[in-house]
Amino acid sequence: MITFILLAIIYFAFISLGLPDALLGTAWPVMHTEWGLALDSAGIISFIITGGTVVSSLMSGTIIKHLGTGKVTFISCLMTGLALLGFSFSQSFIWLVLLSIPLGIGAGSVDAALNNYVALHFKAHHMNWLHSFWGVGATLGPILMALSLDGPLSWRGGYRTVAFIQLSLSAILLFSLPLWGKHQALVTQGSDNHTQAKKVQLFKTKGLLFALITFLCYCAVEISIGLWGASFLVAKSLTAEIAAKWIAAYYGSITAGRFISGFISIKVKNTDMIRAGIIAAIAGTILLFVPLGQQLTGLPFVFIGLGLAPIFPSMLHETPNRFGKQASQTIIGYQMASAYIGSALLPPAIGLALNRLDMNLFPALIATGLVLVLIASERITLQTKASR
């Protein structure tokens, strides 16, 4: 019973992790117009948030060692809730910049803590479903923002609603703290917790550099669609409210795809799921070049989301098979760091390029990123097979 309750709490915590991720992208077409800001100013906010995520992720090992996963999750959720509440009351761009720091730090800590805890104490399909619950949050965020954009509070109401959800969850996490200690004692009975991790040499471990490229480019694609997809659709003459709903559908397709992939992974190899997902996402991107009519302009994002769905969890789950169990914990840390760096640097760069050149280049940039993911992923498979 303790395990079931704690797993449910972890899933809900991952919903809270996904809730803020697409808020900025869906609200930005209205926000930058209201404040007279350049389109690519959102890239600054995105960079700061993801930069904070990178820093807190790198420090998460030390923090978790001193506070424990339960307390880190509670504090992180509280930080993000308060930061989002601050967003809703902000009167200038500088406040968004300042509040992005605790928002990023809180998100990085809880992400690293929960991924590590599930990897250590739960089965592989739980990891797939864990990331589908992130998608639930990432889907609900744009939906709530779209509803708020129709109301008197506009984007402020969307941020305020998500903030209250985060703060409510932090209260639940506070009362659940004793469960973490009980579960930790339960799962460590009779187990060996002193296994030494194998040292990893970055440039000598076959396939590792390509693995880092894969995570970097994958996250650049996924985050860029969430950040700039609504602006692309608005440039195609859709309203901000309808564009936000299509981005919600994009995250919804990732969520549904990851839930289904949890079952498919029982029969299908991770490498096959990764390959099929990348090819499907590329096919969806090609549809962005096709004039589908105004009502279906955002439909390709749904196909892209379904393709992206199995890639990230399958790459994480395949890590022990590719690099060995002793090295997997260290390499997963490298991969997550690469993913965060890709999220921090490339989406703002893409926004800068789109603002300086042409928003119609958006599909070409996404397609380029996905092709790089495919090439790097296949290189990992070849090199790690050769080293076995």
C-alpha cells in the first residue's frame, strides 16, 4: 500500500513538472504584443529557466543526499508554485527574468530527484508512464492558458491557475513526507546499496558522444515546438486561442503516445521504438510544408507529438543495454545534462533566427533537428553493438 500511494504521489508530482512547460509559448503571442516586446524575447526567459534547471540538476546529487527525495520534491514544487504566482502579478519583463530563476531551479531539482528515485526503485514501464504523466501536465497547461486567454485576466489568469495547482500539490507533498522514509526502508531491506559505479570516459566510451547529441537535438526539437509552435500558427492566420489549443493537442499526443508505448515496450525493442518514433516525427514535420487549410494547420503537430512520444523514455531505458549497468547511472546524468543544455540554448537560437529571417523556416529547422537525431541514434546503435 505504501508503494502504491507513493507511486501515485510521484505521478502527480510529474504532472506538476509538466504544467508550466508550455505556458510561456502559448501565452507569448499575447504577452509580447501587450508589452511591446520582440518575438524572440521569450528566448531569454526560456534560457534562464532551463539554465536554472541545468544548475540544479548538476547539484541535485548533493542536495538529495542531505535532504532526501521527498523534501527536495516538496521544496521544488513550492518554489515553482510561488514563481508562477509571481509571473501572474508581473508588471514588466524584468520581473519575468527574475522569477525565471527560482522557476528553473525548482523544476530541475524535482526532475532529477524523481527520475533517479523511479530508476532505482521501480520497474521500466513505470518510467514510461512517469513521462506520460509529465505529458498530462504539459497538455493541461496550454488548455488552462487557452481558457484564460478568453477571459478578463488573459494570460495572468492562466499563470495564476497553474500556480494554485502547484501550491496545492506542494501541500500534499508536505503531508506525504513520512511515506518516503517508510518506502526507502522497505525497498532497501536485504539489498546491496554499496555497488560502485563504473567510471566513464567521455571521449573513449563508444557511442556516448552520439548519445549526448541525440538528447541535445531531441530536446531542442520538443521544446522549440512548444515555445514557437503557437507563434508559427498565429503567423499562419490562426488566433492565439486556437494556436494554444493545437499546442495542447501536441503535448496531448506525446502523453497518449508515452502511455501506449509503456505497453508496446513489453514486446518491441527500445531501438526499434526509437527509430520508428523519429521517422514518424519527420513525416509529421513534412506535413507542415503542405497547405492543409486553416482548420487543419496545426494537425501535423499531433503527428509529430505521437512520433516524439517513445523516443526520450526509450533512450533512457536503453542506456544500461548500450553502456552497461555499472556505467548507466553516470551516463544517464550526462544525457540529462545534454538534454537540458539543448533545451536552454537551441530554442532561443531558433527563435532569434525566425525573428531575423522568416517564421516559415520553422518546419525546416525542426526537420533538420530530427534528421540529426536519427543519424546520431543510428550511430549509437552501430558503435555500441561493435563494442559488445
